[in-house]
Amino acid sequence: MGRLARAGLYAGALIGPFGGAVTTSILPEIGAGFGRSAGSAASTLTYYLVPFAVLMLASGTLAQRWGPQRTIRIAYVAYALTSVLAACSWTFEVLLASRALQGAANSFTTPVLLAVIAASTPREKLGRALGLFGSMQAAGQTSAPLVGGLTAEVDWRLAFVVIAVVAVALAVLGVPQTEAEPERDASLRSAFVPSTLRPALIAFVCWGCLGGLSFLVAFRLDDVFGLGAGERGLLLTGFGVVGFLTARQIGKAIDRFGAATTVVVGATLGAGLVAAVGTTPFAAVAVIAWALTGAAAQGVLVSLNALVLQNGSANRGGSVSVVQSLRFMGAAAAPLAFVPLYQSHPLLGFLVPAALLVTVPAVVTWSGRAGGTRRTPPPPAPPPPL
């Protein structure tokens, strides 16, 4: 059972991104099922993401109090039940409510899984373990539109049945036992400390400027290169595929060079690639650059998780949940921030995010190092005896 639980620990990384993105390719079918437009059906994404991101500010701390084994099983069972509700939705409003409940349940999975990985992995191997976790998240994000589309060929409701079955299997597996005891007195305040808030700020900016920029890439592929919806969807999956293929190598780099270094390197490389996507006159270059951006995004995200989980905080679950929450808030804020820039001038929609990627992680990381190495001057030496 130990090995199966360990496998379930990493398999659990799939279900959150998968459940969130599974409706992206079947919005027309969902809308048609309730007499709504595909645009109205897109609200199923928002109803999932908002409670997911907001509740994650506190879910990791609550999980620290309750213990990981109990929390993860309750979360998976709730996820399965809400998925069944989504599959059986008799009105569009019921579907939206079930999506909100799915997001709420999922907010209690990712922080717990990451905290258990940190508690059960030697420090010198943590980067590789987090890299594997990141690759599984990328696999879930990438495969969701494909699985959703295939099931919709029969009935879009089957996509939620698949999620429910997987969630039940993960609930049976649970997570490995660790020596860490539940922190009954874990407080929200203990998660909102500088060593957490600095990575959270980087996560907010970087995910908004990397993964959160996919809609803008789709705009450019349409406006400049005239690609159809199917072509755009296929080409955008390169981001997730490359992220999946490179996450474990990024984890090894973190173990070797340190998370603070790899987060800055990943963000800087991402800046160059985002700028290339927005300026190249060649569609092939834009597609390749966007695919490689998936590796840069993994470099940032896996490094941020490592920074938080290695900082020695007693409330590791709470700290990592704050970082993950700000990550998804950044993705939600990206359209509000960058669509007006793109409409003003297409180059601004890409060059401004590139500039933020170059500056914010480097400045925040440097300020954290400076603050951590600042020392109190020694007291003056006593006067010599007379």
C-alpha cells in the first residue's frame, strides 16, 4: 500500500488541472445542451477557478490542522460527488453550482499533496520530486481538452463521470503516512509571512505573464496568421507538452543550483520567448517559442514551490497554498491587464509581460536575499579596564 499511496500522491496532481480545463474544448456542446451560447458556457471555467483560488488562501492551513490523510480523502470524495452532480445537471445553474463546488474541493488537494511531498522527501531530492509533480500537473492540463473532446463525441457529461471515477480511486489510495503530526494550532497568520509573500508575488506576476497569456497567443495566431480554431487549439497544447517533458529536469536543476537561481533564470528565458511570440513575423517561430515557454513556466513554478517548502515554516501546507492561490489569481487577472494593451497596440500585449518577467522575479528574489542576509551589528566592545 505504501507504493500505491506514493503513486497516488503524484497521480493526484493530474486531477486539479484536468478538472479545471476539461470543459475548454466542449463549451459549444455544453451550451447546446442547455440552450445557451458557447460564450455563456465559458462561465463554467470562471465558476471553477474563483472558489478554487480564493479558498486556497486558507485551505492549506486548515489541512495542516486536520491532517493530510483525512483532508485528502474528504476532498477527493467531495470532488467525486460534485463531478457526479455536474454529470447529472438538469439545469445550467446546477452545472455552474457543481463547478463551483468542484473548485472548492480541489482547493484542498494540491496544497496537501505538496506538503506531503516535502515531508516525505529528503531535502536534497525535493526539487526532483516537485519536478515530477509539476510534470503530472502539466499532463493533466494538456490532456483535459483532448479527453473532454473525445467524450463529447458521445456525450459531454461523460467527461465528469471520468473525473468522478478517478477521484474515487485516488480517495482509496490516499497519501503516504508521514512523521509530521497535524498542527492543531496552525494559524492563517503563520502562512502570510515575507518568506511566503515574496514567492506568492512572483507566482502572481509570472503565471499571469506566462500560462495566463495563452488567450493572447490565440489572438495573435488568429489576427496575424489566420489560423482556425482547431489549429490554434492544437498548437497551444505545445506549452503543456514541453512543460511535461522538461519538469523533471528542471527539478534536478533546482537540486543542483538552488530554487532562487532557477526561478530567475526561468522567468528571464520566459520573457525572451514571450517577446518572440509577439514580434516574430513567422507562425512557426511563434508556435515553437510558445511551446518552449512551457519549460520556462515550469522552471518558475517548480522553483517557487521549492522555495516555500524549503523555508522551514511549520505551516508548509498553508504557505504553499497561498502561493498557488496567487498563481491562479494572476491567470485570472491577465485578461483584464493585457487585453487593453493588445488592443492599443499588439506589441504592448507581449512586451509589457516580458518586461515584468525580467524585472519582478529578479528584484523580489534579490530583496529577499538581502533581507535574509542582513545582520545586526555587534555591540560595541567594552572599554579597556583602567
